[in-house]
Amino acid sequence: MTAQFEYSTLAHPQDIKQLETILEQCFISGLGGEEAYINLIGVENFRIIRGWEQVVGGLATLDMGQWWGGVRVPMTGIAAVGIAPEYRGSGAAIALMQHMLKELYARGVAISALYPAVQTLYRKVGYEQGGSWCIWEISTRNIQVREQPLPLEPVVSINHQIFHELYQQQARLTHGYLDRHPAIWQRIIQPDEKETVYAYFIGTKEQPQGYIIFTQERTEDGEILWVKDWVLRTVAAAQTFWSFLANHRSQIHQVRWKSSAIDSLTLLLPEQTAKIWRESRWLFRVIDVVKALEARGYPSEIQAELHLEIQDNLLPANNGKFILSVANGRGEVTKGGKGELQLNIRELAPLYTSLFTPYHLQQVGKLNGTEKAILAATQIFAGASPWMPDFF
């Protein structure tokens, strides 16, 4: 089964209907209404692939930013990648992703991230594991934090603008956090027909030190409080967060919240009773090597030089030798050098995000380097375990 694929924007009403049908089948209506989802993301942000004179698949692009080393790097998130079942295995998905990445490179986008249904497809076009997405769980009776240093004020009119500044303060200090796309904010604050969204400022409305946004659900296993989003800017806010959740224990059985694979919030709990309930890794790709390395932040005290040799089978401009010079928290890239650290564009992803150290990547055959290069890369890409609370 072969075809000459054609990649294009989504514009024609007939194409929109076809894509809605494909996505509905692919995600078993998991997007919450395909027409509404397409309208939320914006028709102009979808791309489709044609073959056999019809739409056979498509995807959504979300232009936003991601925080690396305290600096916002322009990033495009990829979502809702779907191919009609009868055309899977035809090469349509690979063609769709290849065209999309070439388009992003031409547009000057530095990096990209996505959540994979399967890793194999995306690894073929240069994506690799970049960071964690985790949901933690604890029984309300095990929280046992009673002290509540701050008041909580309910937010009556919920819109993302009132939370945005607090969120950005936490985001810029958190390795991997998004500068969120409006559609992601919308899905946090907008309830579906079966739920109510509650929101509270932690502290006073005039000077909040954080916030919590949550829903409540009755299940066969008991009542669950789902924390949809949280920001905690002070110790007092973190203590108040836990005591507020503990005060639900008469009605709520479990609390679930999103956090890092290594969650510092749990240090405030008396025992190690919080557990990761669900965990997955999102994938990451460096689209433009020079822009990506120069755009992110680095440890401010480090002054080092790293000689890279990179191979990218899809985007030729990323091939070759590069010198990354880091000083005062910023990086500068020049072409050339000794190529002392050799790796594929795919393997650059977990190095860039600090998900794995250069030593561990070398240990599993994902890069080769001299002792000097490994040491330099370890210093340059040192960072906290990367994560984000958002699924897209």
C-alpha cells in the first residue's frame, strides 16, 4: 500500500469533518468532543496528511514556551496525532511528522514536545524521553498536617488571567514547565458537564502566596479530590495546602495531584505514605540545534566549553560539529570544533532536558565522549528532574 502523501493546513469544511471523524475513532472521543477540541485549538493550528485522494490523518500544533534553566524557550507542542485505522502502517504517520518538523524548523521553532501513545513512531523522527508527568496519591487520613498558617479565599469568577502571574513565578523556576497555551488553561478551569471546579487563593486575594484548583469525584473506590493545578510560593502556602486537603478527610477518601517524580511537597508529610499513582514520560525534540542551545538557561556559576558532533537524518542543518560556550548562565554556539561528544539528535533530547546525566546516557550507548567532554556536559546540563503538570 503506497501513496504520494500531501501535507497541508486544515481549512476546507469537508476536510474538517473528515478529521473530526478520524480523531473520534482514534481517541474514542477522549478529546471530549472533536469539533469543540478543534475549535479550542484553532483550525489554523491543525495539519492534515492526504493520500488516496482523501484525508487520512492529522495533528494539532500548540505554539507556546517551555522553561529551561530559568529561561523561556519557544516550543511547539504536538497533540492529537491520529491516522485512520485503515491507513495505519502505510507510512502516513511518519510522513505527517516529517513534514511538520520541517515546517517548524522553517518557522524558527527551537524545540518540540509531545505525549506518545507509542514511542516508536516519534523516535524515528528524532524525539526521545524528555521529562516526567506524574500523578501522586495519598489518603486524606495520612496527611496529618494540622497547622494552617494562611487563610484561603474562594475564587468566585474563575479565569486563567487571575492565576497567570502566580503560575509564571513557579513555572520559571521549574525545569520543564510550560508557558501554557490558552487551550491548556481552558481545560484546567473549564468544567465538563459532570464536574464542578473549585478554586482558592492561598493567602489573601490582594497578596496570594499560591492557589489550588480542584474537582471532587465519587467512585467505587471512594471519594477522590483531584487537584487540577496548584502553585505554592512559600513554606506557609505549602503547609496550608496540606492542612486544607487534610480537612476534607470526613468526606474525601483520596487526594490526587500532579507533581515531579521526586516531589519535595511530600517532605512536609509525617510519613512516606504518598505514592505515585500514575507516571509517564513526555517526549522532546531539538528542532534547531543552534537556537535551542542558545535559548535556554544554564547554571550561572559554570564557565565551560563543549564540543559536540550531532547527527540528524531529517533536518540537515543540525548535522555536524558545534562548540557550545557557556558563561554567566547563557550559551553561545559556533560551528566547528573537535566533536568530542558524539550523539544523535534523538539522544540530545534527554541531555538538553537533564532527564539523564551524560554518564548514564553513555552507559546505555546513547552517546560517546571523551572524559573531558562528559565532565563539561555534566556541568552544563546539570538541573532538577524535569517535569510538567500539563497533559496535551
